[in-house]
Amino acid sequence: MAVSEPAGGSSWAAPGRAGPAAAPGEAPGHGTGPAPAAAGPGACWAAVLACLSLACSYVGSLYVWGSPLPRDHPSVIKRRFTSVLVVSGLSPAFVWLWKELTGIKPDTPLPALLGLRLEGLVPATLLPLLLTMVLFLGPLIQLSMDCPWRWLDGIRGALDPRLWALCLGDVRWLRNQVVAPLTEELVFRACMLPMLVPCTGPGPAVLACPLFFGVAHFHHVIEQLRFRQGSVGSIFMSAAFQFSYTALFGAYTAFIFLRTGHLAGPVLCHSFCNSMGFPAVGAALEHPRRRALLPCYLLGVLLFLLLLHPLTEPSFFGGGPPPACAPHACS
């Protein structure tokens, strides 16, 4: 795997953090000080193998119990909670071992590499979630149109402790809104990107990292075939579609992780998207108020594209380049 210095690095790094002044006749942005050590081919192959091991360990942990029951059965979900939390808890060890063996980022603390830091936490929590809600403007408007209660009633319900108690007692809700977003973002973003970025640069890493995430979701095919949940062709078509949008979503949360340097934003965006589901475009096309609704879908996409970089400006989240990008990949 080639080691590359990404072009246009200023789109990833915060402004005002340029390196030492360039000597006369030297290219701007490259100071006279010693350049940080780049990841060699051995370190990059180790990173790829570590990412494959993480993906296989995560998916394999779901099947260690060998239960004949379907995935949504409460006992299956609780057992999978145990195994996936163990794997996720051990996954930072892969990053630490890679970091120690390769000598890359020796001065960056492991928690900071994983996006676990306090500096810039509030904007890193709120701005990516706001950006994601902008993207879902159409589905949110559609939900409000079809909702039998008013916005004020919805807010009251969201603040009702009894509702949260019901949610926390539902293992399927915990899986979809808490455990899956937290563990998947930790393993597939926070642990993989710090190893991939020094080898490929941030752009290719954003595109490569979701492939592990998308392939990891193919395990649903096993259960669908096992319980005969449709024809073989329809199951594989569904799996291909799921791979496409999970890979696209994975690229988005990888982008958020690298731009903010925080794990909180990707986790909240993941949880929000799980709660919303894939946008019901077909239902919107047949909606009685589609003339008002469809422009909201288009407006949400356009606003999302316009705000993608401004709302993820790295200077909002701690001043310097995000730890996963430092020292050379994003500066």
C-alpha cells in the first residue's frame, strides 16, 4: 500500500496551524524541521490486517453462542450484547499494539486517537447531529405531517422519564440506539481510521474504512437464508442494497470522525439514522402533500452539501488537526 501525502490537506486541518516557515526555494507548507515518520509498507499491511481482524472479530462475536433463535429474540440480543461489548472493549488494544510496533504517532495518547477527549466535545456532539438532521429534512417533515400529535406533545413525550424507562427496558431499542452505534463506531471508525490514515491519507481512508463496515453487515444474509425470510435472489438483492447504503453512511461518519477528532458525533449520528431508518422516498412520491414534501427532500440534500464542510470545520473542535490525522496526514 503506497504512502501518500493527501492533496488539498487544508480541507481537513484547521486554519492557522501551518508548520515551520519554508526555506527560500522550498515548497510552501514544508518547513525546515524534520518531517514526521511516514508509515512504511509493513506498517500499512499491518494496519489492513488489524482492520480485517477487527471486522472478523466483531461479526464473529455475534455467532459464538450458536443459538437457533432469530436475531431479534431478547435472549439472543442479550448474549450478543455480552460478546460484542467484550470485543469492542478489547479493540483499542489493536491500535495500541500497531502504534507501539510501528512507532507512528508516539506522542499522541491512545484515547485522543480514538476520539475520546474533552476539548471541543460540545460542538463535536451537536454540530454533526444538526448536519445529519438537515440531511433528513424531508423525512422529518414527512414524519411531522403524518404524526397524529403536535410538536409540543412530542417534546413533552421526549422529556417524559417514563418513556425513557420503557425504552431502556427494551433490548431491541438498546441494540439499535445505543449498543450498535457505540460499538460499531468505536471498532469501525475510531480504531480503524488512526491506522489507515497514516498509510493512505484521509480521503482514501474515508473511502476504504466503510468497506469493512459494509462487508460486516453481510452476515444478515446468513440469518435470512437460515430462517427463509424470502427468496435467495431477494435476500442477496437486499444485502447488496444494504451494503451500498451502509458503506455510504460509513464514509460519512468516517468523515465526521476525522474532521472533528471525536467519537461522540459519529455515535449520535449513527443512533439518529437508526431511529429514522432509510428515507421512505417511495411513500413521499405517493404522499397526498407531495408537492410540499418533495421540495423538502431536495432542500435537505442541498443544505447538507452546502453545510458539510462549514459545520465540520476542525477549528471548532479543538484548534489543531484532529488527533487521528496528526502529525502529517492532514496538516
